[in-house]
Amino acid sequence: MSEFTQEEPRLGNQYDDDGLLRAYLRWRLPAKMRAQIDPELRRLGHRVITDIFALGEAAEASPPRHVPYDAWGRRVDRIETSDAWRQLDGISASEAIVATAYERANGPLSRIDQFARLYLFAPSSALYSCPLAMTDGAARFLEVHGDDSTRPVFAHLTSRDPEEFWTSGQWMTERTGGSDVGSTSTIAKCEAGNDYRLYGSKWFTSATTSQVAMTLARIEGAPAGGSGLSVFLITLRDSDGMLRNIRIDRLKDKLGTRALPTAELTLDGAPARLVGGAGDGVRKIATLFNITRVYNAVAAVAGMRRAIALASDYARRRRAFGKLLSEHPLHVETLADMQLKLRAAFLLAFRVVELLGKEESGEAGESELQLLRFLIPVAKLYTAKQAIAVASEAVEAFGGAGYVEDTGIPRLLRDAQVLSIWEGTTNVLSLDTLRAIERADALSAWTSDVRRRLKAIQAPGLRPSVERVATSVQRVEEYATRASRSGKDFQQTGARAFSYAIARTEAAVLLIEHADTGGDDAAIIAAQRWCARELALLVEGDADHRDGSALLVKPDHQT
Ligand code: MFK
């Protein structure tokens, strides 16, 4: 009997192998900056397939453990993490994955540098990208709302020195759920000035090993709802490393993100500092979660890229029906579709990164601020869904091997699935897109911006694509006018389809721009193919439509 074994997929330097990332950086960055960051990204591209990769695997193999009591019955509430997980913390600092954004060595373009690092790091990091996202969000919050007393914390969160670097949690979810933050029931009792004690429970707290956390609580006597909440900074442990009036009730047993400690906590008089003044907590903490949502989008495209790198390499090794998978036209077609989704999602995510960099450097004009507010939820929700679709396709591209845990492939899908849940679900963010239109008049800023950019396209071969996108913008605009006259139920029913239409159309413009200005043949084909698809599949959420939906979801026994 002949012995049949399959070759495993291999990864090359994740910077050198990533034509899309390098083409994007060539397109968007001045040569001088590229020359400066290129060697660093190449070095990181090598590390993420060697030592960082090995640490990520080791962290995944040794998930965190909650130790409630010590041997003598004393409540200690330690979360034991692997040595690998702790090393990933130091590497994140020395690779300046958060610090680059705050050093702002390249002004508004620093965010591109920083998110390129995250993009390389995230898929090998066993989700260390999660504490980094929250750390960056907290740093930005403290930069905007902090005072002298929080400056040392800001310095820790943005340090490159592994000895000095701290991470932050972001505790927003309570038993009532992660979406309806306004119903937070944690109470803050004032001790003196801005020093408070918090009482309540937090139901999902990611990276509970962090040194500090940002959270929401209602100061005694404050009104109900999001406007009655305030933002607090908690320093979790005392100088002996013991939690300060915080009890860990248990760690979550999750579908994915298994190296990441996620806990249920009780705050029983935890000391906390009020930051940014009393009240308006939801609006203030949006500064933080708008950063974590950008991380989510970049982590989503990074996950897509890793899934495609593995599936593409495997296709060049695996033989079936007498030839390599990469020689089967239908398999090539499947991989090409994954690549197209990645290109569109990548440009969308980095469009938001660029706008964020401008905002933070004070270089964004009024319309760019409106665009940033509008495109963050759009990019987050769309890239998350695309990441899940691509991860699922990648698992399938491995056949049975993709369904077997010790190949490491199922993790791609398990870890992708969280992207559409945390940091706002698809529906919550679709409604946030409507909020941005209503409160920031973002739609007209977006349609004007898109039309201006389409006008600048030169290449004759892209004309049909430009026309299709222009039609789609027109349809989105007409739909929005109809929706605004038709009331909340109409708008909310169609909100997800509407957000997808914005995402696909914005991605189409970016693909065309890239193809037009310096893109290669693949960029041109990508733009043409993307634009040939239906970009604006809108849902008319009128009473008839809603009645039909209600009928479809009616329990069988009532029909
Ligand atoms: C690698 C990636 C790693 C990612 C790490 C993740 C780890 C962390 C895990 C988590 O923490 S998951 C939990 C995340 N939870 C959320 O993201 C919350 C989801 N829910 C929402 O976003 C809701 O839309 C929201 C809580 C904001 C709704 O609350 P309200 O109280 O009904 O909000 P309301 O009244 O509409 O808005 C209050 C104010 O905030 C308004 O300001 P104004 O009164 O001045 O107009 C809003 O405009 C403003 N606001 C809301 N969302 C905003 C915003 N402003 C700017 N940007 C936004 N996104």
C-alpha cells in the first residue's frame, strides 16, 4: 500500500509576500517614509512567521486559568496566563504597535505605519491584538479627556519599553448585554473630588490581566440612560499585585479567542478615577470604541489575508484528480473571489485609518470628520462579515483537513466569528450609521466626496466602472431621501442593507482610485470585477415588507 501524506501549508515573510500591502503603501506614502518603515515591516513580517508565530501557538495551547483561592483558602483571584502570552505583551511594546500612533513621527500618516504593524502582527498574536486595541482606545480617551492625574497612565499605555508598557481593559458589557450600554447599572459613589468607588458587575471583560481599565458607571443620583453615565479609570491591582475590591467570578468558555482571558467581574467598592467630567458617558466613551472599531476592521482584513495566504499556498501543494488544486479552474476562481473580497475590505479599512490619522493630527477638515464618523461603523461591520465569509471559505479550501483542530485551520473561523459581535454587532452598527447621518449630516458629505473622487479618474478602461459606481451613489441617495420621509421603522428595517451598500460603493471607489493611480493589472481587474457586482442591494422597509418579515418569523404554531 502506498503511503499517502499531505504537505502542510507554509507561510513566507508576511510583508514580502503581501503584494496588496506593499502596493497600498507605495500608493499612499511618500518615498522617504516608505524607505524608513520598509525595513521595520520586513523584519516584523519575518518575526510573525518565526518567534511571534511560535508564541501565538504556545499561548493558544495554554489558555488562561482562573485561580480563585490559594492553597490556604485565601481569595486571590489570580488569572494565570502562559509565559508566551506575557512575552507577546513585551513584543507588542518593543514593536511599538500602539506607541507609533502617539509618537506621530510621520504626522497623520503615522496611523498607516501603526496599523500596518498591527495588520502583520494580529494573525500570529493569539489575539494579543485585543488588549492592544483597548489600550489604544484608552490612550486616545486619556489624550482627549484626561488631566494631569492620568498623564502617567497615558505614558505607560503608549510606551515602547516592555518594562514600562501597560495594557488597558474596556469594561462596557453588563448582564443586560453588550449593545445597550445606556442601561449600565454599576454605581459610582464619590469618595473625594474625582475619586470614586464602583459597585456592580461586568459580564464580559476582555484581557482582565491588564493593569488598568476604562469603564462606565452611574454616579449616585444621576439620571437613567447613556447621558447619566460617566467614564472611570480603574487601576486594577495594589502594589502586592492583589485586585483592589474586584472579584473574578469566572472566566468565559468561548468559541474562539481562547488565549485571551475574558472574565465576569464583581466590583465591590473598586477605587476608580472619574475622567472627562460627570455625565454624557456614552458619548465620551465613543472616543475609545471608535478606535477599537478601527482595530477590528484592520484585524478583520489581517485575518482574511492570513486565511488566503494559507489556502493559496496549500493549493500549490495539494494534488487531487491528477493535478494541483491551483490548476483547477474552479478552485482558482474561489481563491480569486477571496482575494477580491480582501482587496475591497483592505482599502476600506485603511481609508478609515487615514481619516483617523488626519483627525488626530488636527488636519482633518469638517467633511473629513463627518466621513470618519460615518465610515467607522460601515468599515467595522462590513469587514467583519467579509472576514467570516473568507475564513469559512478557507476552511473549506482545505477539505477535511480544514475541519481538524490540529491543523490550526479551524481557528481561523473561530477567531473570525467574534469580529461581528464585539465592538458592536452588525445590526447595532447599521443603526449607528443612521445615527451618523442624522446627527452629523454625513450622507451628503459622503456623496459629494465620492462624486468628486470619481470625477478625477483618468483611465479610459475604468469608465464603465466609474459609471456603475455613480449609478449606485445615485440609488443610495434616492433611497435615503425615501427613507427619511418614511419614518424610523422603514429606516431601521433597511439599515443593514443600506450600510452594506455604502461599504461596497466606498470600496468600489477606492479600488478604482488605486487602479487609476499606480495600480498594476491585478488592481485594474479587481476594480472592474468589484464594480460589475451589484453594489447597492437596498431593502425597502415599508409596511408591506415589514408585515412579510413578521409573517416569516412568526412561530410555526401560530401560522
Ligand atoms: C482586534 C480587535 C479587538 C477589539 C477589542 C474588543 C474587546 C472589547 C470587547 C467589548 O468591549 S465589546 C462591547 C462593545 N460595546 C459596544 O461597542 C457598544 C455597542 N452599542 C452601541 O454602540 C450603541 O449604539 C450605543 C451604546 C452607542 C447606543 O447607546 P445610546 O445611549 O442609545 O446612545 P445615543 O443616545 O444614541 O448616543 C449617545 C451619544 O453618543 C450621542 O451624542 P449626542 O447626544 O451628542 O448626539 C451619540 O451621537 C454619541 N455616539 C454614539 N455612538 C457614537 C457616538 N459618537 C461618536 N461615535 C459613535 N460611534
